[in-house]
Amino acid sequence: MPDDEPWTHHEAIVNDVRLHYVAAGPEDGDLVVLLHGFPEFWYSWHEQLPALADAGYRVLAPDMRGYNRSEKPPGISSYRTSELVGDVVGLIDHAGRESAHVVGHDWGGAVAWSVAIGVPQVVDRLAILNAPHPTAFQRELTGNFDQLKKSWYMFFFQLPWLPEFLLTLDDARLLDHFLAGWGTDDGTFTPEDRRRYREAFARPGAARASINYSRATIRGMVRSLPGGGVGDQHVDVPTLVCWGELDGALGTDLLEGLDEWVADLRVERFPDATHWVQLDEPDAVNAALLEYFGETDSA
């Protein structure tokens, strides 16, 4: 990594797991935690880290457990939602704070939703980028065939060993399918970006750990069905949802009816952006985040 990058690398033991993270911005700035998704790592936020830091925020972007340079605990149960939420709470505490603005994309967004639902006292403001609210996601999976088709990979990931075997072949070349299939081929990812993602994903144990997110989630949803499913999960913190409408994995129907579960909701749609909205529209997403967080600062 070049010495002039606007972030520094660190490690912390939180929730009994070692997490690697990068940090940027003044140490006394309001805290922002950025949570990446699949098949990413902290670098997913390289367009947001400098912008937020320059605005005076203290920004932490971890490699989620199992990814890249973070620890990869064995077993599907290690990737249950409760464990992932505990990691975020622990990272906020590690930073010496009681709360933070929490931003999540894709699986990181799923975790961010769960943090706000289960531990709202640690979330100042929530920002979600192309990640479905858990109740809306179950609704669409069980009642929308188009979304069911888009989510084919989650069911494929339930197979033992085969998904990680295929995804790590030839230096994780198949990973490009997910990057291109959910995005565009016109510059969302540079060749250097793709190399970085493949290198991170090919680290020993990373593929299995990241796929275990899907395994743990689907098993949890199945276990909940006899009791009526995940239920109405309410969010009581201010929430911004930024959504790239060209997402190949998540349909815009997931935005419908969100105000039933989110009392203080703002939705910003990006018609020309894909699943990787923070990379397709970095300036617009950065502006939306800064405006939203700034409302707290000026309150």
C-alpha cells in the first residue's frame, strides 16, 4: 500500500474475534463505521473514506469477520447475525465511543439494519446502501418470483464446499462474475480494483467464511418460518437508504412499504447506479451521507 493513502491500518480484538480495519479522519471527530458486503473488504469504501474524513469525521472501515485480513472463525454459527452485530458494537466500544453513524452496503447493510433493530442505542444515524430490510427481504423472497431468481446465489451457497471451491479457482477469477453481473462493465471496477478483490477473497478461509454469511442467514430464516418468519422488525433511529436501481441482485420492490417498519425514513434513488452505488455514484453518495450526518451536527 502506498504511504500517502489517507487512512491507516489497525487491528482490534472485539467480540472475541480479531478484526482488521482502516481508520481515517481526526480522532475527536464524530464516529462513522462503514460495513462492506460480499465479495468485498474495507476497500469497498475507498471513495467514501477521504470524503468523510475531510469533513471532520472519524471513520472506521473494518474487514468484516471472515474477510480479507480479519480473523475467520470456523463454523456457520460464527456468522449468525448476533455475532456480526456484536462485532459492530465491539468496534464502536473499541473506538472509545458509545455510538456512531453506521453505514452498510449489501451484507454489511444487513448487519447495519440488525444493529439498528437490536441495539439502537449505539446508532446515531443509519445509512443503508442497496441492502434489504429483513422483513421486506423475507416478504419478497416468499412472494416475488423475480426477487427469488435474483437471489439464486444464496441458495447455491447452501451447498457444502462446492461454492467456495468454484469461487477460488484460478485466483478467484469467477469473482468477476459477481462484480460485473451486479454492476456494469464500463468502469465500476478498474482492473486494479478487480485484482484487489480477488486477492482479498483468495486469502485462506475467506471464501468459506464469506459464504457462511448466506448459510447462516438462510438457516435462520428457515428456523423462523414455523413461528411466522422474521416478523415486523422496527427501526427507531433516523435512516437514510441510498439505492442503485440497476442492481442485478436486489429489486426496487424491496423499497416498497419500508415506512411500515422505519419511522424516520429517507430514500434516495440512483437510477443510473448498480448494486455498487457507492462506486458508481461516489460524489452523490458522499454528498447524501454528509448532508444526512450534518443534520445531527446542526441539531
